[in-house]
Amino acid sequence: AVLNVFLGCEMTDNYINILFTCKDDVTPLAYGYPNEFKQTLLNILNNAKDSILSKRKKGKEAANISIDISQRGTIWIINIQDDGEGFDKADLPHVFDPFYSTKEGGDGFGLYMAKLIIEDKMDGKILAFNHENGAKIIIYLENNGKKRVELTNENLTS
């Protein structure tokens, strides 16, 4: 419900498009906790929204977030990218550090918690990059036979 409200209100009200694709014909499953996983996505999507809005304030066009899920062997790859401002090169090595923020009034806790949830709770890996039009977060999760979280559009937005 939290992500659905966020996606429905925050993104629509700010004219931000979200494109969700799952490139395989199977339901992606990974070890973890659904609520913590949703909080991770909420933090990432909120940062993408803020970056898009900041870029617009500077007179540049931005309006898109994509969430792509694919599989490589037993590894699920969740690629989230936006066409916002991207990360400053000096900040990129620190985006997952606790209490590190470049936002005015930011607490630096969102991406730090995302890293803890993905890497400590879900036995995965999370990485941050810049791409030609903004920021990219890639999450790697293994389908390892433990308690599962469905990585479908319904789960991501409910």
C-alpha cells in the first residue's frame, strides 16, 4: 500500500512516468522480507523523484524512472534508473555511507538502509552508477531457496 500510494500520488502529481518491465516469463523470487524490500524501493524511488524535480528547477527536461527486472542464472537483476541529475562524481563513492546526504535537510539514511536491507537481510548486492541521462541503481538478488519476496509489478507497487 505504501508504494502504491507513493507511486500513485507523488509520481503522478509531479508528472513522472514509471516504466516497469520484467524481461523473463517467470515470476522473480528472492530471499528477504517484503516490507523491508518495499522500503528499499521507496527510498530509491524517492531519491529519483527528488533528482528529477531538482533537474527541472534548473530548466532541464526530466520525467522518467524505469524499473527493469531480468535474470542471469539464479541471480535477479533489478535495474532502476532515472533521467534526473545523477550523482556528482565526488559523492558517488559515498552514496551508501550512513548519514551522507547531498540534499538540503537530508539525513543520509535512505540509501544506507537500502544497502543494509539488500546486502545484510537479503544476501544481495546494491550498486550505484551514473548513466548518460541520470542515476542508476542496480540490485542483485539470488533465488536461493529461502523465504521469498516476489519481485513483480504487483509486489513492487502494493
